[in-house]
Amino acid sequence: MAMQHNPHSLDGGIDYTVVEVNEPAHPYSRRLLAYWRERLRADGPMLRSDFNPLDLPQLMGGMFVVEPVDGGSDMRYRLVGSENERRLGRKFTGELFSQCYSQEMAAEQIAFHNRIMQSEKPAFLQGNFLGLDLEHVRYEAAYFPVRVDERDLQVIGGLYDMADGKAE
């Protein structure tokens, strides 16, 4: 999945260029993947209640929790780590994707998160943000489905600067 948009048509939202990769490269993304796999249930993804961010203190600043809104027609950030909000220069916690991102990016990310929840499989993106003077920063994002209850799912993940991952 390669996605790229014109950074000049942002309409006040964030845009990006990304590719989907099969396996994470960043050590924090790999740590999240191992944590998620260790907590898988026989009948599907780990329970949200089994996820304790205090188990992963170094990763907390880059973590996020996303929930579907209106049957998955939009997504809401229930929580976004402070490092990501600092890096991107705004608060995301409580915001809808349709409020945060360009129209195209919001639609792609909503579909992407719905796919993760429907397939109950993790996914990984690598790329760059556009229009934020961060085009030079290559990042990796890891996404993991978690079950809230017997019917509802959320996505927990992390967004990390690839340059930071070389130190480990």
C-alpha cells in the first residue's frame, strides 16, 4: 500500500506518504508486536484490559489508542502519547480522524483501521509526514487490534522516529 498526496492541498490537516511493510523495523514496534503476540487469546486478539502501558514505559510517548465512531465511518484518538503530540505540534487525544488529517488521509486511515479490526491482524506503515516541516523525518507506525468486549474492537499502536531506532 503506497499512498502519497499533494502537501499543498492539506486544508489545515496533516498529510503523509507511506508504504505498508510486512514486519516492523523499529525496535519499539517490534517490542509492541512481541507484547501483543504474548497476550493473544485462542479465539482472537488480546483484550484491551490485558494491555498495561506501564509494562512498556519507554514506548508510552509514542503510543496511541483508536476507537471506531459511528460504526467505523470515522475514528477517534482516545489517547495519543505526549511525544507524538509534541512532535506533531498539536493535541490529538479526543480528536476524530476527519478533524486531524487531510480528507484523503482521513479516508485512507479510517479504512486502514477498519481493516485491522476486521482482520484482527496487526499492520505496519513506514513513511513521512507532509506539510509540517517534518518531511525529513522517517517514521514507523505499528497497529494492533484489541478486543474491548465480545463485540467491539479498538486499535492500539505506536508511532516512532526511525532515526531513534538506530540507537538500540
